Amino acid sequence: RAQHAAAKANPSLDFIALALQGKKFGFEKVLKMIDEMVANLKTEQQDDDHKKEYCGTQFDLADDKKKGLERSVSDSEVSIKDTEEGIATLQEELKALEAGIAELDKSVAEATEQRKEEHEAYTELMSLDSQAKELLGVAKNRLNKFYNPALHVPPPKKELTQEERIYTSVAGEAFVQISVHEQHADAPPPPPETFGAYSTKSEGTTGVIAMIDMIIKDLDKEMTTAETDEKNAQKEYESMMSDSKQKRALDSKAVTEKEAAKADLESEAMAHKEAKDSATRELSATLEYIQSLHSECDWLLQYFDVRKEARAGEIDALGKAKAVLAGSDFSLVQTAARRLRGAA
């Protein structure tokens, strides 16, 4: 059917058959027409051969390109997923680091406030204990003045100003008399006759002084303990502050590094998304091109063998006709003409 259709599609066959039947043309012209027809058929076959080769090559190239683009899209999707997971991981790590830094700052502030309160308490304790020791020393010295004069420590002499010296020189005698009177007043009165000889309260006073010494000793012990505790607390605080400073520096450095890594991953994710979009657009264009190749080549590829066989049959028939005409056997020419018309 394809061969018959090919013959029908070429009116030259009918023209040659008519020319042979009607004898209006010389054999030379008919032979030339046959040669032209054979040349045209061969040219058409060569065009189909080239077109078939072109279609096959283009289909292979387009298919390879399609597969490569599909891999690119798939690889980009995997890379996007990986980078997004990495970004999420870094975000969690940054969140934990920032929370740790905030907690560390809070701990440092609380420790600083506690150290300040402890130091204030220490300062207050040392001040109160010093004042208490001073007062107890004054009381002890005053007791020694009356009961243990050898242990009494007189107050340091105060250097008088010029005005005080003038005042003292003018009223010196009056002050001396008052002083003598006070000294007599401070002396113990004679014992009553009913109680025998007068005796001092040295034993009771010694107990009081011993108690004062004990209290002063306890205060010294308390102050020594407080001073030791203060030094240890300050040392621990300074050590804690040093460790905290070092940890904060390391955490801050880690935050900086992770933020930089996160920024790099975000850039990579953006690049992968752009690559995916570009590959997707190119893939779409490639699929459209493949579709156009199907529209252009499918019919040729489907009927290529049939068309080639039909052309081969036509060329063979024309060759036989030419051989007959070249033999100048008119009866055979008529047979060839009928054959050509039959082929038509």
C-alpha cells in the first residue's frame, strides 16, 4: 500500500506511461525523464536517511540531557534538604549556647551580689568586734587603774594648744585643788569597826578581768575566723569569675563560628535552590523540545522502512523500463508501459 501510495504521489510515472502509449515523445526524452525520476527518488531517500540520523541523534542528546537535568534536580533537592537540616541543627545549638551565656551571666550577677553582701557583713562584723574589743579594753584598763595599777595604761598625754596652756596657767591652782579633792574622794573609806580591817575586791575584780579577757579572746577568734572565711570566699569568687570569663569567651566564640557556619549554609541553600529552579526550567524546555522532536520525527521513523522499500521498488521498475527502452523492442516497451501503469 505504501509503495502504491508512493507511485500515486509521483505523476511522472503516469506521464511516462502515457508518453510510451501515445508515442508522442522520443525514447531519448523518456529515458532522460526516467533518469531524473531515479535521481529524485535517491535524493529523497538520502534526505530521509539524513533526517532519520538527525532524529536519532537529537533524541539521544535530548534524552541524555533530560536524564542529566533530572539528576541535577534530584541532587539539588538532596543538597537543599541537607543544608536545611544543618541550618536547623545550628539554630538549636545557637539557641542552647545563647541560653547558656544568659544563665552564666545571671549566675555571675547573683554570685557578685552574694559576694558583696558577704563582704559587707564581714566589714560590719569586723567593725563591731573592733569596737567591742576597744570598749572591753577601756573597761579592763579602768579596772586595772583601781585594782592593778601596775597594769594600768594611762591615756596618752594630749598636747595643749596655746589657748589651753594660758587657760591652764591661770586656773592651774583651782584644777590642782579639784584633782586632789577627787583623789581623796576616790580612796576607799575606812572600814567599819564591826567588820574588822578593810580588804579590796581583788579576787572578784580578777574574775571580771579574766571574763573580759575571755570575751576579747573570743572576739579575736571570731575576727580571725571571719578574716579567713573572707579571704577564702574572695578567692573562690575570683576563681569562679575567671572560669566564667573563660567559658563565656569560649561560648561567645562558638556562637560567632556557628553563626558564620549558619550564614554559609544559608548561602549554600540559596544557591542549591537557584540551581534547582534553573535545572527545572531547563528540564521543562528539554521536555518541550523532545515533544517537538516526536512531532517532527515519529511519522518518518515509523514509516521509514516502508518508504525506503517503496522507493527501491520504484527505482527497480524504472531501471527495467529504461533497459527495455534502450533495447528498442516496442512490444516490450508497451509491456513496460503497462507495467508502469500497473505500478501506478
